Amino acid sequence: MHVTLTRTGLGVAAVALLLAGCTDIERALNQGGDTTCKDYVKQDQDTKRTTITKFIKQQTQNDHEPAGTAVDATMVQVDLLCGAQINQDTPIKRADVAGIFINK
């Protein structure tokens, strides 16, 4: 019985480590500002936050975490612009008001 509990405990610990690692891998693979509007609008809120955080870091060329208010404001802006872009393959770093009216 003790061996079974130990194996179960190790299995649970291994799964927890794998799940924790997925977040780090997801952040590393996230394209930030190169994410297309098409892909961005499909992301859940947590992934959007990761994308926007990386985008801001790319824009500022600073690895420090941006202020939450800056991330929130940028998310709202990108949500609006990407939701209306004619060309959904536009990267979020290039999403702008002109793209709402002209296929860029």
C-alpha cells in the first residue's frame, strides 16, 4: 500500500511540474507583436495578457514587467483594432485605425 501511495504521489508531482512548465513554454513560444490579429482574437484572456505583455516588452526593448494598467490599456486597444481589421493576417504590432478601412 505504501508503494502505491508513493507512486501516486510521484505521478501527481510529475503532472504538476509538466503543467507548470507549459506556462513557461507558452510564454517562450508566444510571438508578442508578431501575433496576427486572427490568432490574437482567438486567444483566451490569460494568453492575450501574455501576448500583450511580450508585445510591450518588445516595443520598449525592456525585459521588466510592464505596469498592469499599461497591459490593460493595450489589450483594449488591440482588441478593438484587431476585431475590425480587414486583413486578419495583420500582426498586432501593425494593427491600426487605417487597417479598419484599408486592406493592409
